[in-house]
Amino acid sequence: MTILLVILILVALIIIHELGHFIAAKISGVKVQEFGVGYPPRAFRFGKVGDTEYTLNWIPFGGFVRLFGDEGERERGRGAFVDAGRFKQAIILSAGVLMNVALGYGLLVAAYGLGIPRPVDSPGPGVRLYISDVVPRSPAEAGGIRPGDELISMEDQNGIALEAPTPETVRDYVADRGGKRVTVSFKHNDIPTSVEVIPANAVIEGAAGRPALGIGLVFVSSAPLPPWEAAQAAGETTIYGLQSVAQNLWAILKGALMGAPNLRDIVGPVGLVSVVGEASQAGIAQVLALAGFISINLAVINLFPIPALDGGRLFILAVETLIRRPASKLAVHLLNMIGITAIILLMIVVTYQDIARLVA
């Protein structure tokens, strides 16, 4: 069921992406010869409306839009993509990305409306205290405390407990117990756990003289938000997601150019099964939020100037606009071949990592 859910999410996101190209092409006067669900060979023809055939294809991993006079085709004249103005071509190429961003935002609005974890400023009903980050080589890291763990309570070696902790009370409690054992009770993956740690100095930068464990804390609530607040929270999350994905992808590309790409945190289709499985166990709201984040990821990835992706085609279009003539067909085909080869190699490496994580 999880595999089917992963396929359903990916297919839906790709079809929505292609629907963006489809709508933009129709508005721009470019003929759409086929809108296909799945990839050829063709399984079924729903029918034809105007110039467009609507088909169902046998390979169920996405969809496509076939434009009249697209790159590499010989059709020319009225309604041909290649003969449309460059501004119209840019709109059509960008529309899929914009559709994915809009879909991601909509899914996040729904998720927040149903209730997903979000940071809040103060304690209250249903609010929990989570560890947001752990300082490297700190007492907390040595004790096995990890980001995402839920902090329950603390107790020192004299039996003095800290119940219902807050970021402020934890800071003060730990600061008064430098060099003394403190038992930290927390939940890791919803499993109650306790460890003994000793607060130490020089753990927190800028506070070398204050004993600390080296943890960041944040209140988290999963209460549903009213529509306006859900829309606002989804907007902030969408903007953060776009920035975060772009920064991470740029770091990977920069590392690749320097000969040391960091691919450890990338999840491919195999790893996505595990991620979606965990989200599905947490409820439909988490599945919607995850689908929203995946849609935002697809938008950013497609917009990067990588050959064979929308961003690559937009880059070539920008070059053609600057030089005021069509780019060399040989150069375009060569760049696309390099891009496709790089994507295939990346998928092989990422899939290997996904399988290695599952086996480990």
C-alpha cells in the first residue's frame, strides 16, 4: 500500500506539473497535440477535443504534454511552439514549476487545517517540547539525544526533578548542575528513553562559562489551524521550503563541480517509500504535508538550469534571446544528453544509498 501511495503521489505531482504547461500553452495559442497520463506505449485513448488527444499510457510514472512544433520537431507555422514568441515560450516552460509551487502551497494549507506539528511560542494543551538541534560533540550528543526527540523531564543525582520543562527552566536547571549527573527522560520515535549526562562548560558558543547539555528546544503543537492561519502558515512554510531546497541543491552542485558532492541526505524513490510509510502512520495530514514538500522540491529542481529540465530549457531560451538567434541544435542535443546522463547517474547513486539505508 505504501508503494502504491508513493506512485500515486509522484504521478499526481507530475500530472499537475504537465497541466501547468498544458494550460499555459492553450492560453498562449500553442497547439497541444497530446495530454498523456503515464508514458507510452499507449494503452487507451479517451478522445480528442479540438487539437488535443487525451490518452492513458502503460508506464504509470507520470505524464506528458506533446506540443505542436516543440524542440526537435519539424512542425512550423501557426500554433507551433518553436514559432511562438520567446516570452510565450518562457511562460509555457515556467508554468509547470508555478503549478507545483501552487499545489505544494495548497497541500500545506490543507495539512495545517487538519493539524500537523508546528513550532509555537508557549506551552498549552497538546503542546510538546521537542529537541530542535544538538551541538556536535556535546554531552547531549554523547548521550544519544537527537533532534526530533521529545523532552519529558529531568532529574539530578539528588532526586530533584524538573517536571513540565520549558526552554527557560531547562537552561536554568542545567546551568545549576555543572559537572553533576542529570538523568534526561525523552521519547525517541515515541519510545520512552532515559540517559545520564553531565552538563559541561564551553558547550554553547558565547556562553563558555555556563554549564549546558548542548540542545535547542522548541514547543510544538499539532492542533488544527483555522483557514486564515493555515493559509499564512502554509505561505511561510512554502517560502522557507523553496529557499531551503534551492540552497541545498546549489550546495550539491557546487560540491559536484569541486569533485566532492554531498549526496548523503538525498532521498530517492526507494527511500521515499520509507518516508511516506512513516507519514501515513501519522495520518492524512502528514501525508498531505509530505506531498506538499515533494511538490516544492520538484518545482525547484525543475527550475535549476540543468539540461533536459525546464530550467535548462529556460536557460537556453535566455541565451537565444541574448544572441538573437537560435542556439546550435548540436550544442542543445549535446547538453541534453549530458544532463540526462547526469540525472541517470544521480538516480543510480541515490537508489544505492536508499537500499543501503534499508539494509543497514
